[in-house]
Amino acid sequence: MLDGRTASPSVSAVARAHGGAREYGPFEPGRMWERRSDAPLRNALTCDVEDYFQVSAFEPLVPKARWSEMECRIPRNIDRVLQLFDDAGVKGTFFTLGWVAERYPSLVRRIAAAGHEVASHGMRHERVFALRPEEFRDDAARAQALLEDAGGVAVRGYRAPSWSFDARTPWAYSILQEIGYEYSSSLYPVAHDHYGVPHAPTTPFYERSTGILEIPASTIRFAGKNWPAAGGGFFRLLPLKVSLWMVKRIQDAQATPMMFYFHPWEIDPNQPRMPGAGAKAKFRHYLNLEKMEPRLKVLLARFQWDRMDRVFTTTA
């Protein structure tokens, strides 16, 4: 079991080390995570297993009650991702919706059988700050149970949909601990119109009261603020050279692994277009979809990658 309750600096000391923040809200860091001196510097490769119609930006257009009516492209896209990973000789972590495990249990079994980590992305892509604690408990517990039944493996990692841990979710870590999760990757320490906690720690830390390891999305510090460096839509928006430079800068300057994430729909330029989507949502969702797979191949070949649990925890 992960233990984050020893050798803990004060919250103010941690805050000073991360840009002078005075207030973390629910984020009470215990000790910061440190890479063992003898451990190779591998980065964490992650895939958020959700389909094109399940993203938060399209929620007003496709209510969850209509999900079963939509063309689901996850099986085809995940098989393609598995092949990409196999061709590159890498393993990764698949943060998977319980909704997917319930409908496509054989897909979860294929992920686990290929040696990848199966982790939880919640049940139905509910943003955590929009849930009551008891609703979050039910959502996270049901997703974990479905994923474990489908994959035949223990599920110890959790990622909040849309990076939705923030000052409104002070109860989330204790609930994850009760359920049996050991780590979370649910914070993005940036300012964004849909998510973000700009003054949260930018490197992994153990939440003080529970010992849950939180692994934030990777950022770089420039011009006095944190900038996204963890992939997702920014990997499609920015030139590939910039993304490669950010990975190298994180490794060289911080001597710590970076965490990269993407979605299976991002390698699917032929996915159905969403009628009624606004200009901003369409720009963010559809930009450079045709470039994503070739860029991923370069990224996977250029750096060392592994599962989240093997990069950051002691229990894998």
C-alpha cells in the first residue's frame, strides 16, 4: 500500500516550492513523490477510454440517455491503439469508463491480456465537482467493480473525467481510499475554462490525510504561469517539435517522468461530426485529427514509456 504520511513538509513549504500558492483548497500535500535514484527515467503513457460523443464539450448535445443510440467507435479505435503500442514496444495505462466495461468486457480483457494497466475513468464521465459525495462513491465503486470483473485484474488507479478534482471536491480522496484505489491522476495545475487548479502542485504528491498518490497532468513553467504539456488537445494544436521539446524539458529540468494522455477518438479522423456543436468545441475536438496517429508514432519512438503504476507506484 502507498504511504504518504511520513516525512511531510508543511503545506506552506510545498506551496512556496510550487509558485508561491497560498491556498490549495482540498489539496493537502504530505510528502512529495520522489523517483528512486536507481529507477530508469520512463514516462507514463495513458489513454482515456471514452468515445467522441462522451466528451464533456458535447454533453449538451448528446445526453447520457442517448449514448446507446450513437455509433460507438471505441472497439475499433482501441484495437488500433493497442497495435500502435505493440509496434512501438511500449505499455500504457487505459483509464476506462465503466460504461465501456459494461458493454465491451472483451475489450477490457484484451487491454489487460496485452500487459497494459486497466484503470478507472469513472462510470459515465460525470465531472466530480458536479456530484454529491455519495454519488461519486457509487460512480467510482461501480466502475472499479465492472473493470475488475471484465479485465480479471485489480484496478487501483483513478482519473476524474475532465480533470474535475478542484476546491469543490475536498471529500474525493477519502472516498477513493475507502473504495480501494491507491492513486489518482485527476488534477491539471493550469488555468482553463473547463478545468484546472493553477496553484496545485505540479509534481506528484501524497495527499496528506489518506496517502493517496496524486499524479497531476504535466506542465511546464513559463512567463510566471503553468502551461499544459500533458498531451490531449494541446498535442494536436501545437507543432510536434514544441511537444517533443516540452517532454525533454520536463525530463531534463525536473528529472521527473512526465505524464502523457490522449483519447482513442483522437486517432479517428473519420468519426461522425456532431450537429449543433459550437465553433470553439469543433475547433478543439476536430483540429488535426488526421495528424494525431503519425505524431504519436514519433512520440513513442523518441522517449521511454510505461504504465502509470510502474512509473509512479511501488505496488506494480
